[in-house]
Amino acid sequence: MAHVLAVDIGGTKLAAALVDEEGSASRSGTRPTPRTDVMTALAALIEEVTGDEVPAVAVGVGCAGPLDLAAGTVSPVNMPSWRGFPLRDEVRKVTGLPTVLAGDAQCFALGEHWLGAGRSSDSLLGIVVSTGIGGGLVIDGAPLLGPTGNAGHVGHMSIDPYGERCTCGGRGCVEHYASGPNLVRWALANGWTPEGDPAKADARLLAEAAVTREPVAVAAFERGARALAGMIASTAAAVEVSTVVVGGGVSAAGKVLFEPLERALDDVAGLAFVRSVRVRQSTLGVRASLAGAANLAWQTFASASRP
Ligand SMILES: [Zn+2]
């Protein structure tokens, strides 16, 4: 059976797998992302996964953004050694195969749509809530990438035009309210201290505190959930998604995030097609982006496998 090579590149980890048209991975591998010379490490990983012969018909690559799909270049925020790096051409050189590139959050959305929590829906928004907030859209089964490949950057949708300045330069972005570090920042500023030591504060401890109904922790998640709900309702109104899949480290908080999110969405959404949006927790977790990169390769180069 034909395979594509899927590659997922993040600030902490590189992953690759050979994936068939059904979504089964035959060979896979991971390694830590080095601080410099990432491409050498990536080439070694690709060789390890593909073996001596390259049995794949195409390559799909998901990479942390921002990126420029027209040029095939990436400049991941958390990988300073890559600025305008010609990733698509470099992977093509290493593999000799047709190569397609997309953002890692777009691949997350595509992966959840293909094999995960969004399987039953034609159109979905995937959101990755962790250090930042990433997003990707699948509309009528196909990824919505945009001219330079940056469509779906929902973390930087403004949900408050009078809000605080965001690190992106914008104002009132949902990321400034709902990402892990921003949930923690707000909780600390409002009197929450984990086990008496502010230095230990992170989103996981904040979630544990919310589970025990610590009031500031609960309020932090309610505030973050309300920001997410505003963004979700706006996105649904713009492009009519029926499902929203939420992943990333903060989604592991579970009920303390998803219950206030459902309530807030019920409050902010008005039109019937917006109100009918279903919110689901990711089922693929860290494997979603890799699955999406494989699906992107199949969607882009399907004809290559059917001579
Ligand atoms: Zn922003």
C-alpha cells in the first residue's frame, strides 16, 4: 500500500511517520528539536523513518508559524535559527518527493477532521490552546490556508477592541486572555498562589486549583473561556463551522475549561447556525498535527498514488 511521509516540526520536538491512505502509521519516530542546525536533525529523522529506499509518494509538513506558503518558508517564533527558512525546498531536496507545507495548527485541525473528534463534520475550527493559541480551519473537507498560508490565526482575533495590547501588536486578542501563561498571569494578579510559591505557577496547577473550586482559579478559566467563546462565535458566523475541536496543553484542564466554555458560548452566540456549533475536546492529542500533515499530502498529491 502506498504511503506518504508526514512531518511535524515544533519548538520542542520533531516527529515523522509513514502514513497510508486510511491513516495508519507504519513507521514513526521523534527526536528533540535542537537549538541550531534543525535541518540536519530533521534529515536524520526522515532517513530513520523512511529507511534506505523512500517508499513514500509525497511529503506533508506541518510547522510552527508564522510561515509563507507562497515562498515555502517558515520563521517559527520559538525556533530563532529559522528565519525565512526555505523548509519546503529543503525537505524536497532530502526526500526527492513532492512536498506540501502548512502551519502546525492547520494540520491539527485537518488531523482531527480526518481521524479525531471532528470526523463526522464537514467544516470545523481546530484550536490549540497552550503557550499561545493557534488555529486552523477545514471547510467542506479541505484546509483553508489563505494566500500566504496564515488563515486560521484565531488566537489573534480581537475580542475586545478596547482591551490590552497583545504581543503580536494587536489589541484585545483572545490569546491575551486565554493562553496558558495569560490564564496564570491573570490568576496571580488576582491573588492566586500555588502552594504558596508563585514561581511554581503554571496552567496545570491552575487547573488543579479550579477543580478544587479555588475561586480565583475558577474565575481565570471562566474569563479565558468567555474570550474563547467570543472568538468561536465570531469564527462560526464568518465561515459556518459546525464543530470546534480544542486541543493543546490547556485543554487537558477538561471540565473546568469546557463547562464554562459551553455556558459562555450559549450566552454570546445568537444566530441559529452559530448556536448549533458543537465544541469537542481533541481525541488525537499530540498526534493530531502529524495526522493532518499526512492528510494534507494525500489531499494535495492524491493523483500521485493513482497512476
Ligand atoms: Zn495578538
